[in-house]
Amino acid sequence: MIQILCDTREKNPLIFPSCEGVEIITSTLQVGDYECKFKNGTMAGTVWERKSLADLYSSFSSGYESEKKKIEKAKSLGLKYILGIEATVFEVREGSHYHKDGETKWSKKNGVSQIRQLMTMYAKEYFDLWFFSSRAEMAFTIQEYFLAEARIRT
């Protein structure tokens, strides 16, 4: 039995597939959006930070210092930090747009710059970096990742 802990501040929580031995709990996490508690009460030591495409561009542009502090906090707590992005690498490369005043507007940061920033941080071992084609794929992968950690520990 594992508990996947979803942070209370998560604005758009993932919907995890039904799976025997997995319980989804809402809890206030120190850092990240998803963490795992094993049946013996110990924590997995890994946190997942979920980013939609729009949130990714915002977080790694105007919110960069805040994101960096989250990553540093995870490291100081001895946690492995995984950045999960709700988009493929090609979708990130295309850029991020939003609608305002009836118009489509594009992020000031271009897609290649966003990819290069992420890849540089990944290469410097700030975090692990995973891209997903859908929220369902992300939820399934996070769940299976935590189940793998549970199998390794037993």
C-alpha cells in the first residue's frame, strides 16, 4: 500500500488511475505537487512538480527565482526533484500562448530558449525532467514511479 500525497495548493490536480494498493491523499507538502508515503510510514524521497505549458513559461521566466528556491529547498531536504511537464518537448518548442482581450498573445520567451533553459538546468542536475503528451500519461507515470520505489524498498 502506498499513499500518493497531492499538495493542497495544487490548482489542477491530476486524476490517478484506479489501482489496488494506491490511495490518493490531499496533504500540505513542503515542496512539490506530489510525494509518496509507504505503508511503513516512510516517505519516498522524491517529489514531482507538475507544470502545464503556460505555467512552465511563467514559472521559468518572471517566476524563475521562486522556482529556483523550490528546487533548492527540495535539495536541502534531501529530496529528488522531478519536473513533469504537461506537454511534449515539441509542444514546448512551439511556445506558449494565451488569450487576452479577445486576442491570442504569445509568451515573450521563445520555445527554443525555454527548452535550452530546461536542458541546461537538467544537465546541471537541478532536477530530472520528464515531458508528457497528456495529463493521463503523467498521472499514470507518477503512480507507476512511486510503485516502483515501493517495490525497490521491499
